[in-house]
Amino acid sequence: MPTSAARSATSGQLSFHDILSDDGTHLRAWTNDPDLLIDGPTVVLCNGLGTNPWMWPALLRPDCGVRVISWFHRGVGGSERPRDPAHVEIQHFVEDGLSVMDHFGVDRAVLMGWSMGVNTMFELAVRHPERVAGLFAVCGVPGDTFRTMLAPFHLPHQVARLATVSMARVMKHTGFLLDPVARRLPIGPRAVDVIRRTGFMGAVPDPELAAVGVQEFLTTPLSWYFHLALSTSKHSRVSLSKITVPAMFVAADRDVLAGSRDMRSAAERMPSAGFVELDGTHFVAMEQPDRVHRLLLDFLQRAGA
């Protein structure tokens, strides 16, 4: 299968670690620099909900110039579900992020967030400012994410939140019916092209690697994924006045999961923040990996990493 070949081609750029979070939950952490060969700054990636390293093609290149450390969310990709199923809110993801930093011996770093991971990194910055040197947000907002969804349809925020939370609630209780189908779907470049035709994701330069990311994502039971989503929907907007480190927001004009206008508004409320809108969807880091990576490298230089 093409996905197996793509996974094998990137296996040398990744290593995985079993760590323990503060509440006793075992997490699967990962880094793109297993041999400590990357001569560059360390970035802590607060990834999109339920996603994985294969959705960041630029970070899997040996010459990417950035050492990345990250982890799989609770109940995803080898991380265990917490004993208390309620322990899957943003505050628990913040604890997980700190545990990952401690495991890798990172006292302070630039945080990079994607999607719901942007919530996590902003909350971490407010609670533990001494650990954060900068914030690089990709297709995500600093809290109350569900009200910004469906932005291309120009719905009022309250309507968008009601619609998306209601959908997540339905999928939490019925997703198990679709799991057998999801596990049997033949995921390869053709399937990625089908997703592209829906408009949910745009064209990607590496369809085989994208297929690995999608295939890995589908290993999470849908009911659990939407349980995570509902829990994170409780996260309210972060007070940006408490954040003084440099920040950068990278939005996409066709993003249905994180409104570009809301990202711009957040950037305008922060004196040290920049904003750029790219042509793309919520998966712009897969669609334009080189452009997003250049923006990250520029930001790291500005943040003094």
C-alpha cells in the first residue's frame, strides 16, 4: 500500500516515548529528532484534536531546522484514556503539554498550535507564562472555538456554535455505528482526492503522506473523538491581555473549523501579534507545507528562539 511506503519513509524522522501525565494518564509522546541531530530551536506542538505527526509533512524532513516535541491526545494513537473520562478538557491537555516538556528537558519554548491545539497553547501561556517564549497559531483561535466554525457560511456565532456542538453531541452517541466502516475504508491517494473534491481539504503536494495521516486519524473511535470534541467545546476565550510574548496567526480563507476573521480579530487585540491569511482550508499545513514552514522559521527568528 502507498500509505505503508510513506509511513516507512518517515519512520526514521520520528521516535515515540511513553510518559506519565500529572493525573496518572499514560501518554504517547513523539519527536522528529530522535538522534538529536537537528541544529535548531525546539518547538512544542499542541496538535489538532486527534491528529498525528504525519499531518505535518514539512516537520518530517531531516533538514526542517526545527526540533519538534509533541504527543497524542488522551485515548488517541497509543495514549491511554484517563481513568476519569471527564479528564479530557483543555486544562488536562495543558498538563499533558507540560509533562511532555518536562520529559524532554525543555524549560521554555515557542509553542505551535493547530486547530484545538491553539486553545491548549494559549491556555498554557496564561497559566504558565514562564514556560512560553512565543505562540504560533495555525487555523485556530484562543478559546470558544465552536462559535467560529462554519465561517465561510457567514452564520452568526451563536448559530454556528449551536449547530456544531449539536452535531458533536449526536456523533458522540452514534459514532460507534460508523466505526466498522471507517476502519475498513481503503485510505490511499485516491481517497485523499475524494476528500479534496468535497472541499473540506484542498490539494496536497504529498497525497501518500496525507493518506497516512488520514488513516491514522481514523484509528480513533468516532464516539471517543467526539467525546473529546464536546469536552473541549467548554473552553472559553482566553484573556489575551495577559499574554506578552510574540504571537503569529496563520489562517486559511476556506477554513470551516476555525474562522479566519476571528483569528484576525485575536491578532489585532495583541500588540505583539502578526496575522496572515493563506489560500486553503483547515489543513493548510498539509496543502502549503513550505509556506507555513517558512512563516514558522521567520517567527522563530522574531521570537528570538
